[in-house]
Amino acid sequence: MRFEFHPEALAEYEDAACYYSECQPGLELRFMVAVEHTIQQIIGTPEVWRVLEDDARWYLPALFLTLCFTLLK
């Protein structure tokens, strides 16, 4: 399985990292690690997350964000 950000999602991810860096030094790194961890969990077990429609699924990580993802084949 492969992963790629939708262009709008990538822009939102970058904006969020900038926001967190302004809130507290190093917080943007914690955010980025949390996103990477979330992506790896999704890739590892995509079938366990709630289906929204077709191949789109919902994942609620512990920190920072809510993530909707689409499986790419």
C-alpha cells in the first residue's frame, strides 16, 4: 500500500506544523511525529478503521488531529 498527501491536505499539514512551532518550541516536531505514527498505523492495518464511503476511512489519533484517509491501490 502506498501513501500520498492530497495537495490541500499537505498544505493544511504544513500550516499546522507552522502553527504548532509558534505555540511552543519543538511542538511542531511532536506534531509531525504523531502524523507519521498515524500514517504508519493506517498503512499497517487499514481495514480496521471505520468506513466513511468507498475506500475512505476515518481514524482518530490520540493527539493533534482527526484524519480521514483514502486507500490507494
